[in-house]
Amino acid sequence: MPDSRIGLEIDSRVAVVTLDRAEKRNALDAAMIDGLAAACRTIEHDAAVRVVILTGAGNRAFSAGGDIQAWSGKAPDDFGRFWLREGHDAFAAVARLRQPVIAVLNGDVFGGGLELAVCADLRIAEQHVRIALPETGLGIIPGWSGTQRAARRFGAQLVRRMALFGEVFDADAALRLGIIDHIVESGAGMAAARQIAAQVCGRAPLATELTKMLVNAAEGEESERVLEALAGIAAARSEDLQEGLAAFREKRPARF
């Protein structure tokens, strides 16, 4: 792994990704963003992994978002070209994992932390969490798809309330508004996630993967890739492909 602060543990069919920077409230810097993307590549190519759990170290924060010290000194062009773009790429890698992703929100979920949580398919919040998009109070925007993916998944009005008007939601409000899916007692998030992960592992893996792809496409998440991937799977299973490859190897016209 490029950065040890992105923990990756694979136990049988469950992968656990941990933002491991508790002393900084699991704030993300550039190296951690690279590490998150690398963890996704590892998980994506591990045929045994059926479900992913994403969480933060400690109990103060799932993630406080992007590390202000990591981005505040960047030139404007570098801020847009690298910090925002590479964060987008890493978060998209989470959202587009073929496996279902469960986020365990075990503390504050602010800014980029919420944008990362949005990438999960299911969000479990511990009772003490707070959820917010505070960027405009710092003079910056929610730049890791807070105005896009979050609006698609939660609704634009909730994003307006957080990003424009500064509302901070507790766990009860977040559940009522559909930002999270379950509330558990403080400290019980990981146990709840593992229980749900076991249920996912009991379902048909290919059907689960294809269904996630289709739901993502319905939301406007990677529609082009989903269509071509599904068509490619169908073509790769066909007798036409076997005949085409055989003809190529034997240097003869194909007989479809």
C-alpha cells in the first residue's frame, strides 16, 4: 500500500478499509487519497472479496474531510488539477467498486468525509455522529462531488441546507432525511456492518455485482462504462468470440 494510513484488511470475503489518522480526525491528504485509490484497485481485482466495509480509526471522526494544511497552500491551478481531480478519481473508485460498500460512520462526517461516505451503498451511523458540509464557511466549495453525487443520492435540497446554509445534522436527523440508513449505539458500528456483510455474502455474487452496476447507471454513475462492461461480458461468453479467436490463431476466415 502506498500509504500506511489507509488500512486494508481482507478476511475471507470481506475487505475492511480504514482511514487511520485518528490524531487528525482522519483528515485526508494527497498520499492518503493515493492510498485509497490503490486499496480500491486491490479490492477490485480480488475475486474472493464480496463486500467492503469503509470506516475511520478511533471514535471522534469517520473523516473531517480534506486536510486543510494539505490543500490550503496549493496554487489555484494545482488545487484544481491535482487535489480536486485526484480526489474525484479516488472517490469514484470507491463508488464504482463492483462489491457493495458499507460505510461505518463512527464519528464526525464533515466535508470530504461526507463526500466519501456518499460513495458507499449503505451508511451505518453511530449515535454520536454529526454530519455537515462546512466548506463555504472556509471560502471553498465541496469539491469531491459534494454538489453532484451527494445531490443525486440525497437530493439537492439537503445539499443546499448543508452547503449553503451550514446546517449540521445529528444521527437522528440524518436517518429521518435519508442521509444514513441505520443508527446504532456508539461503538457498535463495525459489528452491525459485519452482520450486514454476512447477509450480502449469502446472496448470489454475480447478480449482486450486476445489480449494483445497473443501479449506479440509473443514478448517472458511470453509465457509459456500465453499458460497455455488460455488453462486453455478454460478448466474452459467446461462441462468436471463441470462433473469432480460433480463426485468428489459425490464420483462417472466421466461420460465425
